[in-house]
Amino acid sequence: MLIRHPRRGQAAVFVALCLMALLLVIAFATNTGIVTNDRIRMQEAADLSTYAVAYSEAASLNDITEANQDIAEAVRECRDDLTGHIWDTPCNCGPTDPWAEWQIELCKMEIDAAIYRFTSVASYSRTVKRALGAGRATAGANFTGTEAHTSFFEKFPGSPTSASAHWVSYALSDGWGGTFNSIAPFEQVQDTAFNYQFVEHCDECEVTGIAVRSTVHLPTWFYKDSQDPDVWVAGRVAGTPEKRFLDTDFRAGGADKGYFGASSMGGDDLLVSYAVAKPYDGSVGPTALPDYLRSGNIPAGWLYIGDSGWLAEETMVDEYRARMAGIQDDLAGPAAPTTLIALDGAVLGKSWDTSKFEH
């Protein structure tokens, strides 16, 4: 007699095993997708945060240019007042006209006030430091939990955002001045010339007639010879998302498992992204001019008359815009972005292949 052994349920076990394997594949694929998506979001956060810094710096450069143009305008008005007529003081036998000299003293006060305003607007605290705050706020708003890990390399001396990157010296008409941290390496014109015509007509004067007096050379506006390499910002955004899925277990303070068992406070799975942005190229002061025009000087024997030869103010670009830096941009400032990234990687205990970094 043939005896049949029951095999019922074997297919169910096979199906269950297949479903378990399928679920594991789906879970792994989903988890990998989440990690990939987070890396994309991290890169976007880095891009946005560095762009936010560049946007703020561009606005500051516009303010700096406006302050610089105020200095140039003060010079223009002073020269117009001096050369608008021939000075005529009764019985003036001296080498100068006292009323014209008094007008120059008033000009010095106005120009010095404009210089003071420039130094305030161009200071590090009003430009770069304020921009860095905007960048960190942008990073935190776009990728939660990154505030402690966002860096713009301001602690590295070679970074354009470092407080020690650019020191600017300035002088006033009386010889006093100072040095301050700024957003870029500005230079001040030290020899802007002022002159006027006056009449010597007293009977006791040995010489009569119209004389030209080249009175004084004053420090005035500022210029920046180099346009592109000096004003840019590199940023790094890193962190672990505040979410839980499979092996990801975020906990505030870093006592977590992060991605695949790593810590969000610096483990191997810490997501890191870098980006570079820059304000639109240009110059806050006259650059592409002969020295005597850039400085506002007057060739020997010439008299400044009205607006003739006034080119300095026209070269002050006041339409700065922010944009992401491309690989064609020359960003070889005090330290290149790849150098800063290598230094930053060393701080994080990483060794980055910076040859693959494209800004």
C-alpha cells in the first residue's frame, strides 16, 4: 500500500523567506535612498549658506562703495569751491589767500568725516562677521542640527573670512589715522591735490597778477587693485539628520548611533559638504587708470577746474551681486578653497581628495 506524506505548508515557508529577503532589500534600498537624499540636502544647505554669506557681503560692498563715493564727492565739492572763481583778498601779499585756506580747512573736516564713515562701513564686524551669521542661520534653517558643524573657515588665517585676512590703514588730514580689519585689502589715496588761483594786487606787493597756488595734498578715497581673488567665501556644512530609520538614531548632544552606528558628533558617517560663493567681481575704488588720475592728483603746473578729468568716481562699481563661484573663477586668495578644505579635513580627522572638489 502506498503511503503519502503530507507536504502542506512548505510553500508558505519559502514564500515567507522570500518576503523577508525582499523586505530587507527594500529596507536597505530605502535607507540608502534616505542617506543619498540627505547628502543632496546637505550639499544644498552648503550651497545656500555660502551663497547667503556672499549675498550679505555683496550688500556690504555696495555700502562700502557708496561711502567711498561720498569721499570722492566731498573732494569734488571742495575743488569746485576752490576753483570756481579767482580769490581776491585786498592787500594780500602772501603766498596764499587766507579765505581760500580757510575753505580748505572746512574741506578737510568734511573729507575726514567721510573717511570715518568708510572705515565704519568697511569694518570686519559690519561686513564679514554679519555675513557669517546669515550663513549659519541659513544652514540651520535648511538642515536641522548643523549649527555646531557649520564652518566658513574663519579660524584659518588664510581664509578670506578670517578676521586677520585683511588689515586696512587709513589717514586723516591732520596725520592721525589707524588700522582696522576689513572685508578686502583696500589702499587709501594719500596725495590728492587741491589748488586755486588768487590775485596779488597791493601796491606794496613786489609781484602783481594772478597766481596759481598748489596748496595741499590730502589722503582721500580708497581703491582695491585686485578684483576677483580677494572677496569670496567657502563654507562647510556637516551633521546628522534628526530622524530615526533603521540604524539611524539621532539624539541631541551626539550620544546617538548616527548612520550605521556612527556618532553625529564626528563619526565616520558624518555628512560633510562644501561650497564656494563670491560677490560679483568689481572694484570699490578706481583701479584701471593712470596713477595721477586714480589718485585724483593734478600734473605739475595744472589747475583743477570743475569736473574736467573726473574719472575716479566713475570706476567705483556699486552694483555688486552674489553668485556661486564656478571652476573658471580665480579664487587664489591668501589660501585656495582646496587648501582650506584639506586643513578642515585634518581638523575633522579626515583626509579629503581635494582634486575632486569643484567650486
